[in-house]
Amino acid sequence: MGTAEAPAADAEAAPVVRFVDVTAESGIEYVLPSGTDSTYPMPAVMGGGLAGFDADGDGDLDLYIIAPAPGGNRFYLQQEGGVFTDATSAAGLEGDGMGCAVGDLDNDGDLDLYLTRVGPDRLFLNDGEGVFADRSEAWNAAVPGWSSSAALVDYDRDGYLDLYVARYVAFDPARVCSQHGGRRDFCGPTEFEGLSDVLLHNLGGTGFEDVSVAAGITTVEDAGLGVVAADFDHDGEVDIYVANDADPNNLWIHQGGGRFLDDGVLQGSAFNRWGNSEAGMGIAVGDADLDLDLDLFVTHLITETNTYYRNLMLPGFEDATIDTDLGAASLDLTGFGTAFFDADNDGDLDLAVANGAVKRRPSALAAPGAATAPFPFWSDYVEPNLLLLNEDGRFVDASAQAPWTELGLSRALVPADLDGDGDLDLVIADLDGTPRLLRNLTIDPGADTNATTSNWLRIRAFDSRLRRDAIGARITVQTPDGARLVHALPPGSYLSAGAATAHLGLGAADTVQGFEVVWPDGLAEHFPGAAANQVVELIRGEGRIR
Amino acid sequence: MNQEPSSRPTVGAPACHPAFVAAVFVLLPAATTLPAQQVPAPPLDGAERAVRQRLASLQADLRANSRNGDAWGRYGMALEAHTFTDEAIAAYRQAHELSPRTFRWPYLLAALIDERSAADSLPLYRAALALDPDYAPARVRFAEALERSGQFDAANQEYAQAARLDSANAHAHAGLGRLALAAGDADAAVRHLSRARELAAENRSFAVTLAQAYARAGNRERGQRIADAARSLGRINYRNDPIRSSVHDLALDARSYLRRANAHRVHGELDLARRELRAGIDVDASRPELHFALAEVLAAAGNPAGSLAAARRAYELHPELEGVAPFLARALFQTGDLSGALDLAEEALRLNAGDVSMMLLVALVSAERGDVVRTVEVLDHAYQARPQDPPTREGLIRLLTNVGEAMLGSDLPDAAAGQFRKALDLAEEAESPEAAGLRRRLAQIRR
């Protein structure tokens, strides 16, 4: 049995990755309305969704910001120069909601949008130019109850994206909750019954059929918040992992034939090291330990650490939070959105976590009397976000500088190369705050630093028969430093959606030797190598890069 | 693009970070000594009256006895009981300084600091254990803090020491099992965790970790059985730690009474649960959840009249409180008030259209009253819902069969066959031995 003494903090040696908040220059001044009031409505503290996707097909990322308050959603189109303009009404995307999933549901070559809500969900089909039509009823997509996150997954490999919708609790607005000697506060999930999740089977791009019962996923009614779909055990069938709030997480292993079995307990990903179910919120997924399988990271409530589940491919996972130094930084924070992403393009995955309490903190972080702009209601709830850098498998808290020290009530978080410079920026949705656009300065066209040690590739796996990205494709990249695994997956996180494009940091390597792609239907295909610092498109069946 | 000065509030100077504050409390006690008259006062706006009064009384005690460490400690306990953590830490710190020979103050302080930083809590646990090395719950918590800090060998030694001090301490055995599992020794993990589970069968954490250990050891079948059984266990795990429990016993807000009552219910201590709930109702009689919990406790204790009264009160206060309408409907049915039961069951179905147990109740009462149309209608809904839990499914099969027999008696063989067909479907789906009998009966009817 080994001993892992915590390394002494060494501020001098702490790695630095610089981000700068460019929201003010982006043209986005909108404040995401939570809708909170003196009745402490629970959806107001849980919402704050986000999608970063190319809605109008012009090659840059647009933003859809989702608010729990009525009429609070906003859609922004990115224009040249990185400025965003409000196109909510023109796009037909008014309304409210919790989160979303984005993908091409009718295989017509553009990205459609599924909106989760406290109430019937909504489906918007894209006309290809960023104008959306509500097809919720026609597609049988109006899932009732409180839905949270959703994941696109072609579980039956028929070429059409199906939809797994995580649902939260049977919320009762009349329920009154309190703490701190009886002071009123938001209710937690244990006050209500959990809801079973929903699996919608895509009927050839014309509508959905609810196959939840047949799939076996209605056997549990848990408070679902985060969801990712991927083939965790490399058996060729896509699996689904759901982070539940205070309930055990589900690891739905696809048995084939559309039947799923929850094997989370035996595979070690339902509970933490201590055998406790935690307040699962957001999920990050990626090969954090570079052993060519997918690991999981789940964010949690204050007094719980966030939890890192290392994939051991037994099949199964182990809670390796302590071994990777991922516990201490999160113990005093409530985590929501999160993503594995290579912040410094050095070839391994770092972590970002969006935080904000759901009940009054035992110890307020905002200084007494200080302005807690823009909404003083949250002064006992605001928290800073986290940037954790991967240093040889251990994570170092690199959040000591702005913008990470800024307090807010953050929820959804999406990594995306907003400015197309080759490093991953971040967008974070804040309740009753302006969405934060954090620009990564690892690659700064205005400076001549880092250029030789921050190489990168953006990899798109495209299936031309389906006219869309091959969501779920597993891509092994041969680099000078060894094989690296990436997936064509949306980033997971919490109430959020993003492009299913893989980003790979290459450090000093300026080429890769080749790509092995396992397409979602199991076909394996080899592609030749490529030079760094470009977007490569791996086109199915052609064995060549576009 | 230029970096704009942020308008957002920030954590500010490092000294404001909670972990840093905790470290300062631990490492620089003299620097945080409070002036005797400076009593930490939590924000009490919105707090319940009993809480405000209790804290005010303890504050007055402190002002009169500001050098009394135990008075500070008692105040700290009351603050912690009502989740005023910052203020409780300050009070415990003062208590420890003024009464350095008292075990409980560094121990309680360590446990609170531990919630924010396991590493920062270690010196305080050590200080406490130097005063009382034989208090096993503290040694277990110390071991857990070591484990959380990544000091696995030291944690292993402390768990072993705790198990020697108190061989019935399930958490000590669980700690040994957890460390063995993390180290890849699945067989040792099974051994230690099995012992923990024997000592605390109600603890879900031990059960699910044992299930995982069995799977790692290659016995998935055994692991699955344990995992399945663990589904019925509550998510809250209790531990025998009289000193920490004495803190939570001080909470005077209505919600804390409910929490303590639930803990007693888990252990089958119905009388203690009843007392807590009555006390909670005395504090705040407007809380429907307290009345409903009391109704459940009284029913379990064999007091149907008291249970009915408490359930009625809960329903009056919040008719849509989850579970209260079905509970009251069943209670009324058992007392023979069929009209009341039917009304409540229909109301319960309005709130939750998928509640098969309420469908059965409606069917039963409707049948009793000769309302065949409603009986058949609601039984059909129940059949469509395909209840999975065995008692409800068996109840539905029985009702369908009884209604089928009644229809036969009224010379309605086709309608009767329909009821038997549904009963048979459900029985076959459940692979029930009743299926054979139902099949024979259906064949008889068809002949």
C-alpha cells in the first residue's frame, strides 16, 4: 500500500495558463435571469444552460443561453471580429428552459436543438440558416416533467441520433425548505421524488418514439442532472452515464438490442470511494490519464469533493480523486459545469469547473458589505470557478488569478475555440449574471510566445452518408509522444451542448503519424498523418483527410 | 483585445479563502484569540424563535462568563447544531484555548474544519486524541481525514487501532476494507467490508462497497445480490459517536426535529421518534411534514386513531404533500370510512395518475358500492400501468380475478374472460405460480 503525501504548495512552481474575460468586448450584455424571488423556487438555482454551436453554418460558433425564468433564453450569432448579435427572435428561439442538446436529428446537414425544461421539453429543427421551427409535438419530443441535461446517441446504429433525456425531480413549488436555524432557503432534491429518465428513439429523422420502458431505464427514479454517452468498455455498444443529485449515478451498459442495464455499483462509478452517493451535477469525460480509455469526473456539492472516476477497463472504474489531488480544491465549493480540455495544448487534459452554491454557504465568500453585483440576492451563494492543470497525472489548482477568482453563480460551461486561434476558450453561464467569455491566451496571435510548444489539432469525424458528424466516433491519434485517444463527443458538462469536434493538444510535436477511427457502427478505418495546427476532417470510407 | 477591469466581486486577498482561514485557525491560535467580550453572532433574520432565544441565552451566559471555556464550547455546539459553521469554529477555538484539557473542544473543532480541509483538521485530531486516545469514533475520523489527505499507510494504522479499541466499530473495519480495495487487494477488502456489514447492516455505503469488492474479486453474482439488497437502504449512514450526536441533539428548529425523528425510525426507536416529532410540532405546528411523519410513526406503533388525526392535519396543511393523500386514503379505508377513502384516493390519483395502489383502492371501494363501470375502468388503467412491485401486482391480479368471478356470477362470461385474461398476462409477466390456475380458469370460462 503506497502513501501519497500531499505535495507542499509551491506558488513559484505553479503552472500558469492565462485566460482573460472578453465578455465586455463580445457585444453580450444580457443578464441571464434566474427568476428567483422570496419563495426560493428551486429551478431558479439549478438553471443556467448553454450551447455553443454553429447554428447558421458560417464556420464560427454561435451561442444559445438558456434561462429558467420565462422568456429568458437568448440566441447570439457570432459575427466577424468575435462580436455577437442577439438573434433570438429571428431564429425563433424565444422561451425558457434548463439545458439542451445539439445535433443533426434529421440528417439534413445542419444542427438542430433540443431544449430541456421544467415542463414539456421543446425540439427546434434548423432550416440550415439558423432559423428554427418548433417541432416538439410533431416529433413527440415534449417530454414532461423537469428535464435537465440531454445526450445524443445513436444507440441502435441506424444512422439517426436518438436522445437520452436526464430528468430531475417531481418538483412541488409549495414545498417550503429552510436551514440555518430555520431561515428559508432553496429545497434540495431529497425533498422530492426523483424521476426516471427518458430515451427517445429517432424514427428515421421524422419523429421520436419513447422507448424508455423497453430500454430498461425506467427501473430507477433518480434525480438526474448530467449525462454523457460513450462506449466506456470498448465493446462496440454505446453506454450512458448519468450523474444523479444525491442518488447513485447510473452507468447504463448497453446489452445490445436496445436494452440497458445499470452496472454502476459493481463497476465502481455509482458511489464515491466512501460508498456514498453524492450530489452529482456535471460530468467531464476524457482520457485524463492517457491510457486510451474514457475517464469521468463528476462535480458535487460543498462538503463533498468532486469525484474523478478512473477507468480501469476491468470493466470498471475506481475513485482516484485523492491520488490525483482533485479533492481539496472542490471541498468548499459547489460544482456544476465542467470539462476536460487541454487548456495549454501540452497534450494532456486539464479541467475547468463552474461553481455556485445552491443553499446559503456556511461561510460567505463575498466580503461583508461588498457589492455583489449584479444581484445581491446571491451574496451568500456566489463562488469562484476552478482551473485545474494536469501535471503528470496530478492536478494543480491554477485558479489564483482573475478571471478564476471572480465570484458568481456559475452553471453551464462549454469549452470552444471561439476565436479560431487553436486553443480552447470557455463560455460559462452565470445565474443573474452576464455569460462569461473567457479567452485562452495560450496561443495569442498578438504575441510570439508558446508557438513552438502549444501545437494542436482540431479533429472532425464526418460521415458523408449521414451528412453529419459521427457523434461517438473513437479516434486514436499516433503522435510522437505516443497514442492519444479523443472522441467525437459534445463536451458533456451540465445543461450544455457543444460541437462534437475533438481538440488535441500536441505540445512541441508538429505532426502526427496517423489516425485510427472506430466509427459508431463499429467500422475501423485508418487515416494518414497530418501536420499540426489545423482542422482535419476524417471522412468515413475515404481513408483520407479533407 | 484588452483586459477590462472586472466588475464582479472576487475572492479578494488570499487571507479570505476559507481553507486559508481554517489553516490560520489551526496554525496560529494566538492570532485568532477573540477578545473576551466579542461573541460571534450569526445572522438570525428569518431564524425560528426557539433558535434565536436559545442562542441569545447562551450569548448572555458567555458575556457573564467570558473566560469559561465550557461556556464557549456550549455556544459553539448550539451554533453548529443550527449550521452556523463559521461562528461555531470561532467559539470552539476559544473553548479549546480556555479549556485545553477538555477533549471535546478540539475534537468538535477538528470535525468542522475537516468538512473544509482534511489536511487542516489533522493537527486538531491529534490534539484531541492526545487528551483521550481511546475514543474510537475520533480515531476513525482521524483515520478518514488521513485517508482523504492521501496518507494511506497512516490511515490504515489508525483504522486498525480503532478496530482494536472497539472491535464493533463498523467504520474502522470499513476503512480497512476501502484501503484494501483501493490497493487492489479485493479479497482483503471483501473480508473487512463483510465484517463492517455484519456490524451495521443498515449502512448502504458498506454494502455497496462490499458489492464492488466482490465484483473485483471475480464474484459478480454475489456482488449483484448485495447491490440489489442495498437499494432498500437509506442514503444517510449513522455512526455511533455520542459526542458528535450530542451537538445535533441541540438543534431546535423544526427541520432538525424531523431529521432526528427519521434517525430514530431507521433504528426502530418509534417512541423516541414520536417524542421528537411532538417537540417539533410544538416549535412550529404549521409544518405538514412533521404531522405526516408523526402519522407514519403512530401507524407503525399501532396507534391508528392518532395516526389518522395526524395525517388529517398534514393533509389540511398541504393537501399536495407527497404521499399524504394516499396515506390518508388507506387510513380511512382501514377505519371503514369508504366515502372518505374514495374521495382521498381519487384526489391522490389526480395528483399522481400513475399510482396503482390508489387505483386498486378506488376499484375496491367502487366494487363494494356496486359501481361496476368505475371498477372496470380503473382496473383497466391499473393493468395498463403494469405495476412492477410484487405486492401491488399481486393485489391487482386478485382484484381482476374477483371482478371476473363476479361477472361470471352475473352471467357475463365475455367480460369475465377479459378480466381473467389481464390477470393471466400479469401473472405470466411475473412468472407467478398463479398463472397456471388462471390459465385453467380462463379455459373453463371459454368452454
